[in-house]
Amino acid sequence: MGKVKVCAFSISLDGFGAGVNQDLQNPLGLGGKELHNWVYGTKRFMSMIGQAGGSTGVDNEMIEKSFENIGAWILGRNMFGPVRGAWPDDEWKGWWGEEPPYHVPVFVLTHYERNSFMMKGNTEFHFVTDGIDAAFTRAKEAAQGKDIRIGGGGSTIRQFLQAGYIDEIHLAQTPALLGAGEHLFSGMDMPALGFNQAQRIEGEGATHFILTKG
Amino acid sequence: MGKVKVCAFSISLDGFGAGVNQDLQNPLGLGGKELHNWVYGTKRFMSMIGQAGGSTGVDNEMIEKSFENIGAWILGRNMFGPVRGAWPDDEWKGWWGEEPPYHVPVFVLTHYERNSFMMKGNTEFHFVTDGIDAAFTRAKEAAQGKDIRIGGGGSTIRQFLQAGYIDEIHLAQTPALLGAGEHLFSGMDMPALGFNQAQRIEGEGATHFILTKG
């Protein structure tokens, strides 16, 4: 079995992984766009939005790496979209347009049933209504020995952390200050969960910390 | 009037400014020593403990700078010592030996009266029992136009932040993970307090963030 990883997860200086009041206009919540300033100019991001050019430094490398050897993703419902409650129809297909950047099976945690569907570029979205253990089991099967990436948001990461499922976390520490939102580490005892130290890598727009167990 | 600053304040990746269970053997609380790994090898720290040598890079510069133009300090009681409750006598004179690194008046917040006293190198400790406003007034008078440094710990910084007194905060973001302790930003809305963005400076052992107002 591969690793279970959180990659390229941006946090603000005051510890938030996303802003409040997420909606269609603010997929990352208010102020959350600043969290990802280190991403927008990179070659990888530019190519994801169909543009040429972009930076090729440390930040870009970290993003490239975050997509390597991933066999399946698990996302919280809010990372998939702004729709709350039961799915009114099958119209909402994620934030990412016709060809999402995943290219592997993606398991979306939700309380409301919905049929799986395939997008261009081989991204298949599945909706899991019976909790994180069920999602984890299905992701392992789908990943076929490759790594599983827990995409977020904060509360999804916190649930997987507390269940002891996560092997590695790559945080992008940014200078943004959000003031309110989802606190990633509040109430989490990381050493008790096996994470004692992190590796620090300075990027152009963020400082990257790789937390591993042991 | 000078600025009111927090300087070289180390925080862990999970957001703590000190460990739990501070005592005589653990001035920084359990695990808190790791928070300051970026400090110990610097030239400035070596010279403070009477030794030659040490690094002269960014981290050292940040420490040097943190002592520049300071006219007075304000410290929480725990930063001054492990004694709790009423002062049993005048024996405890701080963590720093005969010559503390301050060389200016230092105002210690405490609920228990104690007489001021002078140490070698012109550090005079004063004990303020009537709250942060009183300490701030006395520190301003003592600083004579120079900057006032709020030394810590976390709860002292939080009180001064919430009162709107702090102009600038320099955090040293370290890779340490503490799991428990004093959360610096929990419940604090930094943008609402006027802090919207930070400058990021890469050091050898920590990433420095300078938060200013506006």
C-alpha cells in the first residue's frame, strides 16, 4: 500500500486552512485566495489553466511533487463545491471545469447520495455517504498500491489525522492572515499522533513544511 | 513615542508559543526548548552566555535587531520565573543570572507586590500589580521615546494585541510541533486588529514573519 498524504495544503500565519463564507464566488472562503498566492504564478498552475509560462522554482516543484504517484483522492464536500444539503440535480461537477486536475478516482465525503460520474482526463468522482472509513477503504482499493491524497478541507484532514490514517503532511505556510475560518491544528496533539518534527523548505512564495511520523 | 513590538517570538508549526508545565528545569515548558533551536547557535546568543563564535546569518541578525532601540520591556510573570502565587522572598531574580540581557527597565506583570531591584548591566525589574494599562503607561515613561518590547509569554502578547497596543510582531516560525501549550492566535482576529499581511524572511533555522499594521 502507498502512503496517505496531505500535499500542498496552504495555511495562514494564524493557522487557518481556508476562509469563512465559502460560496460560488469564493471557493476558498473570504480571504482564502491570498492563501494560494504562492501557487498562481507557477508553471504547473499555469498549465492547469491552459496557459504557457510560469515559475519553475521550489514552489512549482512542490506542486509538481504533490501530484506524483497519487492513485486516489479524498475530498470533503466543500472542496468539491458550494452546494449544501441534498444534491438538487447532477449539474454541479466541481470547481475545475471540464477537465479536473485529478486524473484518478476522487472520493467526495457527503451525507447525500449521488451517482458517480466520469470527467475528461479520467477523473471519476464518487460520492461516499457512509463516513471516512468507508471512503478510505474505497480509496485504497482504487489507488492500487499508489498513494492516497487527502485534499482537504481542514475538517476532513483533521478527521483523517485523528483516525491515525495520515502518514505525511506537506503544509505551505503563507504570510496571509485570515482572522477566522477552519483552524487546522486547534485541539490536535500532533506529537501524540506521531508527528514530532518537520522538515522546512523555503519556497519563493511560501515556506514548506513536511511533517512525517516517527 | 516609539513602537510597541513583539520581537523574535518563536512559534511552533501547530501554533504554540511555549510548551506546557513550565518549571525551573523547563523555563519554556515541555518541548519549548526546541522552539528556540534557531537561536542557540547564533553569535548573539553565544555572546549572551559569555561564549565566543556563533553564526552570523539571518537568524543572528534578527536577534540583534530585536534588541535595537528598545527603551523598556514588559514581561508576563511566567517569563520572569517559575514562582507562582505570592513572592515568598526576594531570592528569585529571573532566569538570566547576574546580568540579564535587557539593560533597560523591565516591567513584570504579576498579581503580587514586590519591590523593584537593579541587576548588573542596568536591568531594573519592576513589578506591576494593577494590570496591562498601568504597565504600559510606566513602560512608555521609562522608554523615553524608544520602542517598548512585549517579551511574552503568549497570554501577555494576546492581552496587548487585544488592547490594540501592538504595532509590530516578529514571529519566528519553527518546524517544532508541541501538541499543547499556549495557542498564540486562537480566537484572535488579526485582520480585525489591523494586521493584514506579513513579510516573510527566510532564516537558517526558522522562517521570520514580520506583521505590521495597515
